[in-house]
Amino acid sequence: MSPSRQNLHHSLHSTMALPKTSYSVLSAFCTEENISQCIAYINQEVCSLGLTGVSLESKSGSLSAVPVLNLLYEVLQLQRRAQRALHELETQQLKNGSDLEHLQHSNCRLKDQLEHTRRDNSGLHEGERQLQLKIKTLQNWLKSEKEEVQKLQSIISSRATQYNHDTKRKERECTKLKERLNQLLMDKRDKKLSIEISNHVGRSDGKRGLWKTGKMEARHEGEMYKALLSDYETRQRSLMMENSELKKVLQHMKKDMITILSPKKPEPANDSLEQAVSECEEEIGDPSRETLEQSCEQAREQLTNSIRLQWRKLKSHMERLDSQASLVASQEREGEEMMSRKEHEEEMQRMRMELQQCKEFIHMQQQLLQQQLSSPCDEETAALLNDCYTLEEKERLKEEWRLFNEQKRNFERERKNFTEAAIRLGHERKAFEEDRAAWLKTQFLNMTPFVDRKRSALSDSALSVGTEPEAKLQSTPPLVTKSLFSTPKAASVKMPSTADLYRTLHLIPDSRGHGKCQSGEMSTKSRLRNCSTDCSVLSFVRDENSPI
Amino acid sequence: MNFSEVFKQSNQLCKVSPDGKYLATCVQYRLVVRDFNSLQIAHLYTCLDPVMHMEWSSDSLFILCAMYKRGLVQVWSLEQPDWHCKIDEGSIGLVSSRWSPDGRHVLNTTEFNLRVTVWSLCTKAVSYIKYPKACQKGVDFTADGRYMALAERRECKDYISVFVCDDWHLLRHFESETQDLAGLEWSPNCCVLAVWDNCLEYKLLLYSLDGRLLSSYSAYEWSLGIKSVAWSPSSQFLAVGSYDEKVRILNHITWKKITEFEHPATIINTKAVVFKEVEKRPVVGSEDLSIHQLTVDNSLFSTQSKYEITQLPAQVPVIKPDPDRANPKIGISALAFSADNRFLATKNDNMPQSLWVWDMQRLSLLAVLEQTAPVRCFVWDPRRPRLALCTGNTKVYLWSPAGCVSVNVPVEGSFQVLSLFWHCSGSSLVLLSKEHICLCYVEAGASCGHT
């Protein structure tokens, strides 16, 4: 039944919309055969709507018209009511729609208004803020003006007090003057001013006083101007010195800057740097000129301008380097290539220079060699030439030979003298020893317990004849006399060998290292003559005994 | 440091002869001349009245004693003690008296500055100079003694006269562009004369020896101006101290300011060293208060003090001056250059206990010495960069670039050091109290480390 129900709904709807087609649609619903079903169905529907159903009279099998008409009427009423409701709803909806529209419009309007008022508000705020700022500045200005007024007032007041003070002082002075004047007028006795001096004093510089003449005045003027001029001159000198020093510094700076700029081989595209280098080289010639014209304004300007130019170039160069460095940072590989290329180029430059230098050197050497080889034209001259190279040396050698021979002769002579002296020494020593022995013996015999070390040493040595260990001798060098008593041994008449002689005379350093190298023949003689207990004598004595 | 014994003096009159051999002191109306090394009395002279001013002549042969009340000046000779000279100004009175640089003329300024009388000891001649100006420093002689500048005032205008000291010939006479000249000073090289206006106007004028105006300098208007001026010994710098607590340094080539030194109440310059004098009170135990101790050992009452280095930033004690008084105690009242031109010492009047030392090579503050009492007097050693100062207590303070030291004057009874000056060799200091003097022998090469 549901599809037919839906159909019914559809048909009812379509009935409202298009009443003309109702008959055809209704005819589809009910036919001769399904009247009871239709009636049942209609009763069902009607009951659901709340109306009384229509009963079916089964005897005739036809519907009584009254309940059907009533039903129809009720349905029509229902339908009317529904339509009215619909109509009302439609009007309501229209109303609502128009209300909505109205509200929307008003909403928009209000939004616009709100926006507008907001803008106005912000504008007013801005205006207020600016006015506040203005107020602040005006207040500050007012404050500063007040401060200034105060300051001026204080200045005025201090000046006023100062003026008052001054005027008071002047007034006091004035009154004092007046009093004094009165006093003077009244005072009869007038003390005259005078000087009492017992005698004149000479002038401090000793000169006599001079009359005041025009010449004197001129002289004074001259002296004054001289003083002024000398002061100006000293000042000018110091300023010139300072100036020249500063100029030197500037020139050094310029040279440094040139050297910094020029070694960099510029890329062929970079003509400005080449130009700069060439300009620099031109200007290097300038310093010599500049030093000559020290006080010349032009030279000064030239120097400062050139410094400025160099500085600018250096700056631009530095900037370029900086940019290159930044490029390097961004493009790694290319940067590497650039850097290596630069280094490579520098290296190349250096090598080229070295090469040049070496070439020059070789060339020079070759030239010299050529000269050497090529210049002798014949044998004689060649021989002469060869000779003359060694001439100087030959002469020197001759001289040295001569000296050597002379010295040899001198040594021979001295040796002879030494041997003679040694012989004599030997004799004298013998005598001396004998004397000494005698003296010591007497001393020993007169010995007391409180002798000094020397004497005790002597006595000791006197006791220990013939026993003198070398070590003891070494430990007490100057005062040892132990060896003295062994003189008889040394008093042999044999000739001492030269080596012995030399050793004894300390010309050869012996094992003990008593280095008295230059004891000449004469000095030893004199010592022995004096017969002093000198350490040298003693050691001499000692030493002679040592090889024995 | 050794101290000599104490001698009497009056009126703070004690001067060392220019050649350094003698020390002259005045005791009332007596003039006592002592040999400086032995301090034995060499000569004794008696004047007619208590001496008010005493001065040595430049060749150390004569001494001038002025007695203002009686208008007398007496001159004594060292070579001939019985030589006498008396100058009587008569009824015109005497206000000041000084020697001329050649040591043979006496310049007397009469009362009310009516005139300057020049007395010659060689010829007994008299010269007069009219209308001298009574101001802070109206007369100055050049260092070589050849010229004298005198400020004059005629018909409400300031003039400057330059005299040749040889024969008092008037070399130049020109009008000065000052409103009210307060002082003039020759530069040490004798070629430039600095002239400054009084404190109501900041104006400094520089005149050449022949009277041409070389330059004029004015730092500001209206406020109180210059308070003190000092030349550096090489004539390179001119230091101007003013009431605005600043010192302005002018250079001798352009006569423009090269720098200004401020004296702020808070020191933040980190290169400066602030020395603060700290007194150590001796701790007295009860057993020390015996009579014997009190009489003999006067160290009980004299406090020891030493210098401490204060951390920066340091505060300098400031005393606000009375705004209603004339010549207020504010501003740089004293300036002194050291003999080697490398240091400048300044004193700001509203920081009276502090002394500021500036390095002239770096043109910056080098040290600040803060004392416990207002600094009364400070002088540089004439040979070395060493500064001696006193504050009116019993101590002498020495500063050198190596440090500073405070020394108690070991004199029985208290010796309040009111002023001091150096001997020309820089080897000793003469300390003056109210009634006495004492000599202090300082080692020549002493490096004062701060104690």
C-alpha cells in the first residue's frame, strides 16, 4: 500500500498545485474493483487525520453520499485550513524575509557607522596624543626658560653684589682720601720725602749710567725688537723642525702605502690600478724635489694631496679585497681558484724576479771570466799579469820569512843568555843556600815555643831534612821552605837542560801550573841578588828539585 | 727627611736669598740673616719700626725692609753691614715697596696709589710714574729683568706702560681693551704680556712686547670670569682658571683653547689616582696617661696620617659658597705649573680640601689629593716634579709622580704649618707657622712611596 500512499501524497500535492489534472489522477486511484480497499484506505487516512470514517454499506456495494460528502467537506475544510495556514506562513515568511533584509541593511549600516566612529576615535586619539606631546614640549621649554631666567637672575645678583662691593670699596677709599686731604691741609709740618744713603752703590752690571738721549731711545727700541725677533726665530725654528719631522713621517707613510699597493699584480681589466702604480712611481721621484723646497706651499700641498690620493686608493683597494673575500665566502670553488691564481701569480712574479737576478749575476760572471781569458794577448804579458796577482803575496811572504829569521836569531841569542844565566844562577844559588842553611841553623838554635808559623815551618823543615813530600809543598806555597835543606843535592855543577831551565824560569807551564811566563833573565837575577824569601824564589828552588 | 730647629719670625716674613746662601727672617723690628747651611746668624740689623715687608735684591747683596705705617723703607747691605739707606716717603704714605730687577732701584707705591716713586741707589735720583692702577697685579717685571709693565688708569680707561728697567725709559704706552684690568703677567720668554679683566667680564688679552694686540680670548659672557692665570715655564701654555670651576689651557701658537680641565664633584676618570688623607688616631691606654708621658711625648696629641688610594668613582667634598657675598669662594683660585712643564696643580675654591694634579703631556687628570683640612699653600720644587703642600696642621705633604707622603713636623709643641716655600736648589723646604719657621731637608732623589 505504501507506494500508492506515496502516490496519493504526491497526487494530493499535485492536486493543490494543479487542480485540473485531479480527475485523471483520482481515476487512477479508485476503480470498480478496489472500491472497498479504497474505502478502507480512505478510512484509515481519515482516522489518522482525526475525522470520522465513512462506513461502507455492503448491501448495495455503494457508498452513501452523505458521509462521503461530509468527509469530503471535512477534508475540504481541512484543506482550506491548511491553505490558510500555508498562506499565513507564506506571509509570515515574506515578512520575516523582509525583516531579515531590513535587519541586514541596518546591520551593514551600523557596521559602517561603527567603522566610521572607530576611525574618528583613532583620529581623535592621535590628535590628543600630539597635543599631549606639544604640552610636554611646551612644559620643557617653559622649564628651561625658567631655569635660564633663574640663572640670569643669579648672574645679575652676583654681578650686583660684586658691583656693590666694588663701589663700597671705592667709597671707602674716597673717604680715606678725603680724610687724608683734610689732615694734610690742617697739618702744618709737611714731611718731605727724602732718601738718606750712606754712600752710592755701584750699578749691578758695573757699567756707568748713560744720559737719556734719542740714541738711547733708538737703542731701546732696537733691543726690544731684537728680543721679539729672536723669540720668533726660535719658535719658527722649532716649528720648522716639527714640520720637517711630520713631513718625513708623511713621506714614509706614502712610501709604505705605495709598496702596499704596487706588488699586487692587477688584472688586465683593472687599468686604474696600473695607472696608480705608474703614478706612484712618478711620484717617488718627487720626494727629492720636495726636500729641497721645504717651505714651498706647492710642495706641501702636493705632498698632502698625494698622501690623500694614496690613502683613497688604499681604501678602495681594501674595499675591493673585502668584496673579493666576501665573494670567496659565497663561491667556494671559484674563490679557491681565484686565490690560488693570485698566489700563483705572485709566485710567478717572484720567480721571474729571481730568474732575472740570477741571469744578471751569471752574465756578470761571464763577463768577468771573458775578461780574464780574453785580455792577455801574448805570453809575456800573461806571465806578467799572473805574476802581478801573486806579487803582493810574495812580498808578504818574504817579509814574513825575514821576520821569522830575525826571531830565530833572537831566540838563539836569548837561549844562550839563559843558559849562561842559569849557570850563574846555579852558582849563586849554591852560595845563597849555604848562607841560608847557616842562618836557619842559628834560628833553630835560638828557637822559642812562641815562634810564628813561618819559623815553626822553618824549624820543622830544619828537622825534616830530605823528606819533602810534594803534596805538602803544594798546599802551602809561599812560605814553604822545606826544600831549602835539600840544597846540597841541587848544588851540583851539572848544566841543567834547556827544558829544565825554562820550567824553572816558568817559561814553560809545568804540571802545577805556576804560570809565571815572562820572568826574564834580568828579573830573576835581581831577585837572587836581593836574596829575599820571595815565593818566586822559593818556588823556583822547589821546582828545580822536582825533577830530581 | 730631617727637620731643623725652630726660629722665630713675625708677619710670615722669611725669605731665602736668590743665590740660596742666606735665609733672612724678620722678628718684629729686627732683621736676622742666617747662613742657610749652618743656620748660624750671619748678620743682624735693626729697623726703626716693625717690618711689614722684606725682600732680597736680585744679586743677594741687599735686603729691603718696608715699614708701611711710618712710610719708611730701609735697605741693608750684606757686604758692608754698616752701610745704611733710609727712604722716607714723607706724608704721602706707603702702600707697597719692591726691588727693581737690577737690584739698584726701589719702587714705592704711595698711599691711594697716587704714584709710583722710583728711587735709585746708584744716583739718589727719583722718578715718578703717575696713575698706577690698584688691582690684583698691576706691576710685573720680565724674567730677564729688562722690562716692566705697569697698569694705569686714566679717565676711566685702562692703559699699559712698558718701561725699560735700565734707565726707566718709557718704551710703550697703549690703551688696553679691558673694562677693568685686574692683572698682567709677562710670559717667561719675555715676549708676550697676558692681561686679564676683572671677574665681571671674562676677557684675556695677549699683547706683544711692542704693544700690538696679538689675540683676545673670552670663554663665556655674563657669569663671573677669570680668577687666576699662570704661564707654563716654557711659555707654551697659558692656564686660565675661572669661576665656573674650569681651567682652560691656551697654546702659544694660535692663542686658542686646546683643552679645558673640569673639576667635577664625582671623579670617574679611571686613569687618575685619588689619594685620601686618613688620620690614624693613636690608641691611648690608661697606663700611658702619666704626666711624664704627656709632657715629653707629644705624639699623643699629634695624630699620624697616611694616604690611602680611593676606589673610583670617588666623591670630592664640596662646600657650596654663599651666593650673596662678593668674590664667592668658588672657582679656580690657584694654579701652578711644575718646573719641567709637565704637571699643573690646581685648587678649586669650593672643594678647598682637594688639590688636583694634571698631566700636561696627556692633558688629563693625574691625581687628586684629598686632605682633612683646606689646603692653604702648595708649591712646586724648582728643580724636580715634586709638590709640597700644607693645610694648616702639623704636617707637611709631598706629592711626586711616584706617590705621596705625609710627614709630621717633629717639633715640641705644635707647629701649625701655615705656608711653605722651597729653597732654590730644591733640597729643602722652609715651613712657616704663625710665629716660627722650621726647615725641612728633603733628599734630592727621594721617591715618595705613599705610606
